Amino acid sequence: MSTPDQLLQALNRRFGFETVTQNVGTKQIRVVGRVSPDYKRNWLVGIQHLLTQEQSSPWSVDISRQYFLRNGVVVWGWRLIFQHEDLDAMCTDVIATVSNAPRARFEVEEQALPGVSGQRHTMTSKGKGVAPAGTPPLLVQRKVGG
């Protein structure tokens, strides 16, 4: 059977969830942790997957933010509370759920080229450069009289 430590390792591998504190009882696991900005999108997909799977599973999960003071500054961490009558069976099922979670999809719409400065996306008087989509080439514009 799986253990709570294996569950926390699975959360870390898949979503970058770094455990700060944990409390394991006879019927629940309560953990507070953080997720680095690099894993934020994967973490949000993971939250959605956990909550979706919870609806058809015998275990339950409560996902929230816990706020606390650190050196007089308010900070927060993610709090996860997993509950079920059989802790080992729950850990096994949740590990499978975490392992099968989809990954976030990343799409880059526009990326500036390194070393490019000044005005971008313009066409020179000779017709070189970039024009908005659907604009006829400069040579065609000159012949038509545009």
C-alpha cells in the first residue's frame, strides 16, 4: 500500500507542490505547501483534476489557501486536506489520480526576438518588413495606385 509520504512525493513530482507542514491522522492527511510560479499552470490543472475525480471517488479533498504571518508580513500557502476511512487505500487512489492528471498546455502567441529594438511590425518604403495580415504587398499597392 501507499503511504502519505509517497502521496506528497507524487504531488511534488507532478505539480511542483513543496510540502511545508504535514499532519497525518487516522482518517485524514492535512498538508500546507507552496507551488513555485514555474508550476502555477500545472498546479491549477491539477486542482481541477483532483476536484473532478473527487466527485466519483470515496475520498474527499479540501483545497484552499491558508494565510499566516511571517516576520510581520502576511503570506499564504496551499492547504490540502484529504479524508477517507482507509488512509492507505486513499493514498493509493490519490497517487493514481495525481499521476494521471493532464499537464497544462502552453501556447506562445508572440515572442520578441532578442536584440530587436525600435519600432516593430512595420514595412519600409521598399516593401520590406512586416505588414498587417490581409494587407496586399507594397508592389501591388503601387500598381493599383494605393
